[in-house]
Amino acid sequence: MSTYVSGQPQIGSKFGRMISASQIESAAIIVLKKWFPTYLNEQERQLGMRLNTFPNPTNYTVRNSFDTLEGEPLPKVVAISPGMIGTPLKYGRGQYRGLWSLDIGVATSAKDEETSNRATKAFGSAVRGIIVQKMQTECLGMTPKLPVANITWIGERYDDLPIPNQIMLFKGATVNFQIDIEDIVSSWTGPPIPIQPTGDPNWGEVETVQVELDKVAIDDTP
């Protein structure tokens, strides 16, 4: 019998894998954080620029919009999986696989149009390279693994971001992917009867509480 540890992802043997869109978003952020420095340096080489010209992103979020707020650290990276594409496919012993949409947005700023344009498109290119070249193998090595079978790049765009009361130019890159994931859920698993919640297994349940009071004399002499 395995012991559940809060904060550590685990797959229950009675349930099997149950993929959540938030897992795809979190996995994408993990991969981007790891590989952005390498791919931004390569963008600088291919553009003939001094290395480390582009700052590495430190602001990552799964907030469900491609925007930025006044005062937020930039560059900012947003990962959104808005849902599935098409009809899931049933295969094998009752497992399902399907295509999930994954959109990665990067918000940047610069003082002039040329610098802003070059930086935004460099970030978009780096995102494209990282997700296409690295996300599948990285996800298969995660614990528990995310069974990504294939990744397809389907497009990207670059837009101005309307941030009021700002002097600098804000631009956003949005890169779109289809993520083919196996074993999303299986019809051959699931517990035979409902399992009652047991509270936090790290603490257990408290049935009785014993309180001991120690009487201490109060000296009210002035």
C-alpha cells in the first residue's frame, strides 16, 4: 500500500492516469524555464547579436489571458491550454488519446519599435524551438510522466499590447501548438465503490482532544 505525500504528484492504481489541462500548462512552464537561456542565446547567435542581449524571463503564469499588468516584471510568459481539439480516440485496453491545444504567450517591452519588434519575435522563435524540440522528451521524463506522443506547431502571431499610461512599447508573441497525448483516461479502471476522504494523511484524523491546564498564582502586589 503506497503512502500519499501531499505536494508530490502520484497516480492511484485504482484510477489510472487522468490528464488535466493544468498539467499540460505546468509541464510547458517547467520546460520553458529550463531551456529559455539556451535558446535565447542561439537566437542571438543567429541574429548576429551580442550574447545575453535578451533577458531571461522570470515571470511565468497560467493566468487565462495574454496580457500584462502595469508594473509586472517583463518578459512575462503565459501558458494556456484552453481545451481539446476534435474527438478523442479510444484505443488499446480502453485508453483514450487526443489532441490538446497549447498556447504560449510572451509579453515584452522596449523603448523603440525596432528593439521591441526584434525582441518579441526572438522570444516567439525561442518558444517555438523549445516546445517542438524539447517538450516531448522532457514530459516523458517527468514524475509522473506526461505521455506526449507528438507535438505540432500550428502558428504564431505578434501583437501590440495596449498598456495605458506607459512610455515604453509593449508587444506580445503568441505561439500555438497541438499536443497529442496518450492515456488521458481509461474506461477499464476506477475504484469499485466510492472511497471516503480521509483528510490530510500527513496529519491523520483527530478524534479526541485533551487539554491540561496548569494553575499559576498571580501576584497582584503593587
